[in-house]
Amino acid sequence: MPREPDRIVADTNCLVSGLLLPESVPAKVVRKAVDEGQLLISDATLDELADVLSRAKFDRYVSLEDRQEFIRVLGRVVERVAITSPVKACRDPKDDKFLEVAVSGDADIIVTGDDDLLELHPFRGIEIITPREYLKR
């Protein structure tokens, strides 16, 4: 019986780096997650991504139009998860939204470089690993 694809939550920094640096480890993570797994996102994590990518500091790297297109394309290839299980577990409360997506979306993995999330590995049976660790799988 074929193995089910991994259900993956990538944090905002991973997604932003993936867009801005197309040959970077985070970009490879995003491609692998989309090609071989199922990338999960919530309204809150998508809103945060849109907010971050709208910042003028990124204008010199990627046009606003291309950043908006990235969000539109991402919206078509991810699974939108409704948050059914609120979580308050991270020492940085802003990161709880990634745990909520993972728990509510029955994720296998959270990919992040954020120490506040990494220190929780594993969280309720969900692996929390760095982008490099994910690529080695």
C-alpha cells in the first residue's frame, strides 16, 4: 500500500525565504512540500504571510506584483485548515498559530528555523524540524 504524503506546515520565514531566494534551502523545502506532500495553511498564517510580503523592504528583491502572485499561487496548492483546536504552548505566542494549523490539520511535520518552535519537538506527536532536516528525509 502506498504511503500517504506528509502533511506539512512551513512557517512564514520559510515561505518568505523560499520566494526571495529561489535556490535556497527554504525554497527547496517549499517545492518538496508541494511536490511530495501536502502543505497546510490557515487564514491566520496566510494573513501573516501576506502582511510580511507587503512590506516595502522586499521591493528590491521581488516586485510587489510577484509577491502577490506567489500568495495567489500558494493559495491554490495548499490545503486550507480551519482551526478547531486552539493552542497556547509556545513561549512566543505569535508562533502558536503554526501549532494550531498542525494540530487542526493533522500535520506530520512543522518545518521552521524558529527556536521557539524547535524546542517543542515533538509536539503532540508532530515532528518540528529545520528546513535542512526536512530536505534530508
